Amino acid sequence: MARNPQTVRSERTREALRRAAMSRFGAQGVEATSAEQIAEDAGVTLRTFYRHFPSKHDLLFADYDSGLQWFRGALAARPPGEPIVESVRAAIFAFPYDVEALSQVASFRAAELDPERIVTHMRRVEADVFDAVVEHLERRLEDASTRRLDIVVTARCVAAALFGTMEVWMQREERSMSDLAELSHATLSSLEAGLDESGMFRHY
Amino acid sequence: MARNPQTVRSERTREALRRAAMSRFGAQGVEATSAEQIAEDAGVTLRTFYRHFPSKHDLLFADYDSGLQWFRGALAARPPGEPIVESVRAAIFAFPYDVEALSQVASFRAAELDPERIVTHMRRVEADVFDAVVEHLERRLEDASTRRLDIVVTARCVAAALFGTMEVWMQREERSMSDLAELSHATLSSLEAGLDESGMFRHY
DNA sequence: CCGGGTTTTGTCAAAGATGACATAACCCGG
DNA sequence: CCGGGTTATGTCATCTTTGACAAAACCCGG
């Protein structure tokens, strides 16, 4: 009845697929690479490819997901009783952005992916972020069950502030990390003031 | 150089496809109906089907899109100078919810669609909503270009409040429209108070 | 080392979705 | 009513995804 050993073998083929994909993507481009080629390079069947990745394009978003894990961890590490906006701010600012910036998949995304695919995924990430915040608040608050609405709306507003800021920053000509940090800081401060005064969301 | 006459013919096949699809969906279920069957019933090729609908499942979300159009119109009809939250509240509360509730596609969605598909689409709708609010604010405000960040974050928070409320409401056992209205009203009021005091978003 | 239960892959078949190019249907001024 | 430009479809070929079921690889107690 052994559960979820995630037998090394699986992780190996997974990695093989990743490597094969990146190699092909770099050599001939994403769209010009077929899922079958990737599978063959990795020495497995096409069907196995789809067992490891829901779609060919998902190979280009794995880093977002790991970033999300990171965020959850950073949030959980914040001291109890800290205002939620402050926790989020701290978690976000400690994030190792450089990793993302240097990521090879990032360039593939920007270069070839249909923009719609990217924004769709961004929306999913944003949803995951506010889900993480919701979980965090539910874990921290005593009366969480009776304040579900407050919690959900607050979490969504936090994510809205972060991703809205990012959206605006992305549309700029010049995009420096320090600018993004500054904008985020300002937006979060405004949000904090708003939450304090809204009545509904006080006392976090 | 006639542009986009949307020649009646196109609208006819589109309608034929819609009818054929609904008929099949009702008779044998959504997943058990192939795109080819729909196309044949409508007397067109499979390829033509995909020219009218990006995917088979998109047939089940057309009503959301029309609701969005309605929202845009309702927003645009609000008097100039009205605070944004008030405009949104009025637009939302004037919405003819019954139409949606009685929609045939709504039952198909609930009955057969993979939940993930639904939430993904919900996210898109939410994004469209705050895009609508952004456009509205940009049209109404004099200094819109210099306040892009305020506008985007505000719009996202508005959408966050509405959809967050809906999320919580959906998870309830008993779901009455009057409850939803009451919750939405309360949430929007809190948001309004928050926006007023946030400093960044004052004076809308 | 064996045998059974679990996990991972392979096989087969079919549906979903798209790009490229050819045709047919339509629309309009002349 | 004609001819050319535009729009909507049809054809063909290929790729992407997924369900169902079989075979192989692995893991563990005995």
C-alpha cells in the first residue's frame, strides 16, 4: 500500500523530457518542435510525455509554479500577528527575481508564445497567489470560519494590487527591477491604508 | 474595401452550429458529442466549425460574453462624475440575472464541464470586467494618462470585490439572489470606504 | 529469490485544433 | 449582367490531447 513514492524513475524521465524540450526549443523554436520529437529524444512514448506535462506549452511555465511554492513558504515564515499586507510585502521583496530574469524558458515565452496564452497563465498564477493568501489568513486567524468573505476579498485585493502594479510596469518602455519594487511598495501602502479604513477588513 | 460586413451568411451558419450543438448536447451530453457531429448537423465542415468557435466548449460560454457587453453599456450610461464604486454597483444591480439563471447552457456547464474549465473562464470574465472598468475610468478622468497605476489597481480591486463575493456565495449551501445582492452591496460599501481613505485612489 | 500489489510506460484509437492553400459565394461599381 | 476584390468554406495534412486497456518495471514482505 505504498503511497506516492514518486519513484526516482519518474523524476528521471520527467527531467529527460525537460532537457529534450529545452534543447529542441533552443535549436528550432517552440512551435516548430512537436511533442513527439521531445518524447523521442527523451526515449519515451508520446503518451508518456502527456502523463508528465498537461500540454506542450506547460513546459514553459514550470518556473512560475516553483515561484509560487516559494511564495507560500515565505508567507508561512512571517511572524504571527503581523498585518497581512506587511507579510505579503516582506515575502514579495525577498523573492530572488534574478533567477526568473535569467531563466531560459522566460526568453522562449517572450519570443514565441501567443500572448493570450501568457496572460491566461498569469491569471492562473494570480489566482494561486490569492488562494495562498486565503490559506495563510485562515491558518492565522482565530475566527476565520466566520469571516470567510472578509478573507477572500482581502486576499483578492492584495493580489489585485500586486498584479495590477506588475501589469502597469510591464507596459512601460523602461523596466527596471527597482522601479517595480518602488511601485509595488507604494501600491501596497495605499492598500494597507485602505484596508485599515474600510471597516470590513480591519484588524489583520 | 468593404470591412467586416459579417455577411448574413456567416451569422446563419453560426446560428446553425449553435442550434445543432444545443440539440446534441441536450440529447446525448456535451462530452459525448463530437465537434464533427455538430458540424455535420449544421451542414458545414469541421474546419468551418472551428472558424466560428475557438473550441467546442466555447459554445457553452457565449452568454457570459454577452453579459459582459451588457455591463459595459450599463457602465457607460452612468452619469459623469459619479464615484466609480457607485457606478459599478448600479450597473451590477440592474443586471437581468434571471436570463442567465434560466439559460440552457448554464445547466450543461454545471452538469458536465470540468470545473477547472469553468474557473478558468471565470478568471477571463473577471479580467474582462476590470478591463471594462479601466476603460471606463480612462474615458471619464481628465488626467487618466498620468494615473494609470491608480486606475488599474482600483479597477482590479473592484473586480476582486465582486468576484470574491460571488466565490464565497457560490460555496454556500443556500444560494439566493437576494443574498448575493446583499453581500455585494456590503462588500462594495467597504471597498468604497477603503478607496476613499487609501490616499492613492481618492477623488473618483 | 518469489509473488503479488503499485507505479510507470507502451499501444491503439479517436477526438480536438490549426496552418496552408484552393474554391465557392457574395458584394459592388460600371 | 460582368469582373474583380472580399469573405466564408472546403480540402488536406499534421499536430495536440486524451481515454481505455495491456505490458513492463519496481518495491516489499516472506
